[in-house]
Amino acid sequence: MVHEPCHVVDVLPTILAATGSSYLPELGGHKIQPLQGESFLDLLEGKEGTRAQPIFFEHEGNCAVRHGRFKLVRQYGQDWELYDMDADRTELNDLARSKFLRLWADLTAQYEDWVEKTGVLDWDIALPRLLKAWKIGSAEG
């Protein structure tokens, strides 16, 4: 059993490591967004492994950063919450306003930096664009 955190963004780096392939920075003259995630091939081979970088994710306005034993999470429209995943796997004890305030601020800043680098749109901006593209909520839809 492995307890190291991994995420879907780690699948491609793992496949690339297993096959000895490299990630293409562009294809057909079009730049490709930089690869995110880390290979978990060592874990699959039964070796020790630790993450070098936090895991960042956003889905429909819900956001999170997983770094070591801590997880910073925010449901859409809510405040950030911080959990110690080793001590509180069910995320019941929010540490955001505790002695971990500095960690909370650091992870929040790292998330905002990731958003800027990857082009993640705030859900209040992204949802109307999607609805317009899908012609939902208009006279045409």
C-alpha cells in the first residue's frame, strides 16, 4: 500500500518515464502548455518516493493545493480551508485560522501563482463563457 499523494496530472509524466520518452514543447508549430505533475514510477516499482512540488487543481471553481501532509481547499464561493491530511483525513478540523496561518498564506500565494502560470480562469468568468459557447441561456439556445 502506498500513501504518497498523486494526482491525474502525474499520469503523463509517469508514462513518459516508463517509456523513456520526452515531453514535446510544441507540435506542428503550436506551443504546448508546460508539463505538470511528477512521475510516480518509483512508487509503482515499490521504491520510496516523495513529491518535489505541490499538487494544484481547480474544477468548476473548486480549488486545492496538496503539499506534503497539508491540503488547502476551497469550495466555489467559499473561504480557503487548511487540513492536516495525516491527522484529519476526513477534513473536519480546519486549521486555516490556527498556528498554521503562515502556511495557509504561503499555499494560497502558490495557488495564485499557479493560476497565473496556467491560465486558469475564475469560475465567475469561465462559466458565462462556456454557456455562451454552448448557446445556453440565450435566445438562440
